[in-house]
Amino acid sequence: MIRWLVGAVGLSVVATHALAAEPVGIGIGYLGRYGVKSKLSLVEQPSENDGIAGARLAIEDNNTTGKFLNQTFTLEELRLKDGEDVAKAATTLATRNGFIIADLPPEALVKAADALRDRATLLLNAGSIDDRLREEDCRANVIHVAPTRSMLADALAQYLVWKQWKRWVLVVGSHDTDKLYAVALRRAAVRFGAKIVQERTFEDTGGARRTDSGVTLIQRQMPVFTQQAPAYDVLVAADESEVFASYLPYRTWDPRPVAGSAGLVPTSWDAAQDQWGATQMQNRFIKLNSRRMTALDMQAWTAVRMIGEATSRANSGDPKPVSDFLKGSDFSIAAFKGQRLTLRDWNLQLRQPILLVDGRMVVSVSPQEGFLHQVSELDTLGVDRPETRCKLH
């Protein structure tokens, strides 16, 4: 009896020591840019805390779980002005944080990744959708949470083909990102059996449209721009630069739906998403930020939650075992999209469903029924393993 009591006291002391131990601190950096890209619609103007607000919500979620595992998460934000040294900024963040959520242009992301190559720090790309970052310019220390242009284009194409809207007129903006989106849309059309019956280019002349005569000018210009097209089912716009696409719905010469950069838009997240428990998430976000949750917010939230999930499963805050777990076959993350998300091991892209939205409702979710894959239907969206040009290094 005495021996049993001594043993019990000993276990109690060990347990008290464990509870009293300093929590494991897990630092997460957020590396972004100053300012936000404006939208054509005044009701869609992004907030200054676009992205970082989602990361902050996820830090709260991580700490809720972490208190049971003696882990505590912190978030450090660093914003870059034009011309500032991204490699230096990334290195500075890495001295205090083992993980960095990045919302950077493609070139800047590559520079940040290369600057951290000899460190254990893991970058999670929450902002850039460029396919080349997952292909010819892929890096072993960068996990991609944002979807690619090819994933977005494939998601849209699947739905249009499912609807039997297979004849497209493609209108492409004159900026480089518009042309990259057009490349993805052409690829998607070929991949899923649609036909682009005509292409047109909308040249950005730089004129201001928010003038007293703006509505009249647009109402006259858009029908003329879209007239005399061959027979088509849907007008698909590639306008990432926000120059013209939002003016197309209800103004085309022929009564046709608009998709792509306006009308029916593919996105990783939307404020209208209310399925699979998303309403609770949306309400929490609105309560904290007095605004609706954007795709960038959700991508940042997912990135931080991926770190939280991996640190709990690896039982470590060290970047190496956490990174190994994220890249391993046991990793998955729930993100209010109807199924658990996993990582493509050939280019470190997060598999995910893509929402198709019209500005008020979620119209559909891709992959669409009937588009099959031997491994995962999510791999019908974007670059599949046999197509990849990525050599992780």
C-alpha cells in the first residue's frame, strides 16, 4: 500500500512538472505587400487586412488546440514596399519564425524561397496562382495553398462542359496576367472538350470609366465590342487586371452568359459559401473583422491551420518534422469544402475543390460529376503528375 502511494505521488509530481513546463512556442511569419489591388466594383474593394485577417483567425484556432498540447502560436506580420529587398525581409522573419505565410508576386516568392534554401524555414504560398511556381520554378521549401490558374480554369471548364456550353468566345485583356489566364483557359478547353470559336483582345487604353458619362459609354461600347461573333454558348473573359470583364454581363450583343473573370467566377473561397459547416466559420470571421471573408483570407487561414495540424500530429514545433509530416502521406486538412484536402507530392500543391460563384451565391463546386481520375478526382483540376515539369530542389 505504501509502495503504491509513493508511486502515485511520483506520477503526480511528473504530471505537475509536465503541466508546469514552458509551452512550445511556434512562430509564424506573414510576408506580404503594402496596399491592395483595387477592383472595378466599389462593393468589392479589398480591405487593408485582406489575407492577414484569415491568418489571425487561424492563430486563434491553433491556440485553442495547442493549449491541450502545450503549444502556443504567434503571428508576426511584415509588409514590403515597392523596391524593398524581399530576400532580406524573408531572412529577417526566419530568424524568429520557423514558418512564413507568403502573399507575394511570383518573382518575389522565388527570391524569398532561394534566400531561405539553407534554413529549415518553410514557406507557404497563400497568394500567387502562377503555375510556373509549381512547375519549372518549383522549390522544395515552398508549399502552395493558393490554387493555380490551371486549377481555376479547369474547374470552370468542367462546369461549362457539363452544362453543354461547349462553344466559347474568349476575350483576353492586354496585360501579362490576362494572357496567362487565357493560356490556362485554352488548355482547359482542349482538355475537357470545349471549342473556342473566336478570340478577341480588349486593349487597355487607360481611360477612366468612373465619370458622369461612364455608364453611357460602357453601355454603348460593350455591345459593339461583342457583336458579329460566331455562334457561341458562353463568353469567357480573361481579365485578371480588372479592366473590362465586370462590364460584360448583360451588355453583350447576343444574350449569352459570361464566365471567367466576371459572371460565373472560379475561386478557392467566397463569402456566400455556406455548406459543410462554413456558415460557422463565416460568422466568426465577420464578428472579428466586420467584413466578409475573401479567397485570400481563406488561403491564409488554411496555411496557418496546416501548420497547426502538422505540429500537433508531429508533436513538435521544429520546422523539419513539421515539413516532413505536411509532405507525407498521412497529412490532410479540413477546410469547409466537403472533403479533406491533401498535398500533391510532385509539386507541393494543395488539392482542393474550386467554387463557382456569381457574386451572390455558390453556383456549383468542381470537380464536376463524371470527371474521373485514377487517384483523386481533385487531380482533374490543374497539372497532374504525368504532366508536371517540377523537379523539387
